[in-house]
Amino acid sequence: MKLTADNQTPWAAFTEQSKLWDAENLKDLADEFPNFASQGLALGDATIKRIFDYYVELGFEVEILTGDKVLKSYEPPKPELTPRRRKYKK
């Protein structure tokens, strides 16, 4: 937690809260929440998803570290790695 507070690797401090919790975003969350609740997600889960979406939109590769299968299902599938092959010269 101290590394996060100091914005040090591998964790980064999340300092964009005011953008996500302004009046318009709170109204959006209130509209979305009944759908989340019907899937068994709590308000905390819904906010985790919103932070996840925020970082994905910025272009980061993000993983939700949870045992909750419903929350984890919001992650897009990871792209398959294409194996690199060596080209041998004869």
C-alpha cells in the first residue's frame, strides 16, 4: 500500500477519482447498477469495473485480480501470442 501511495512500481496510485465520481458519472453508475446487481455484483464490484474500463480506454493492459467469476468475466480475452520462429539461412 505504501508503494501505491508513493506511485511506485509495480503499483500506480489511482488519482483520477474525481473524473469517475462527478455528478454525471454517478448518474451513469446509478443507471447501470441495477443490471450489475441482478448479476450478483455489489456496488464495489461495479466501481472496480468502471476503473478497469477507464484504464482500458487509456490503452493499458489491465487485469482484475479477483476470484469472482462474474467480475472477472468483464475482462476482454487476452490476445493469443503468435510464436516467433527463427529463419535459418542455408
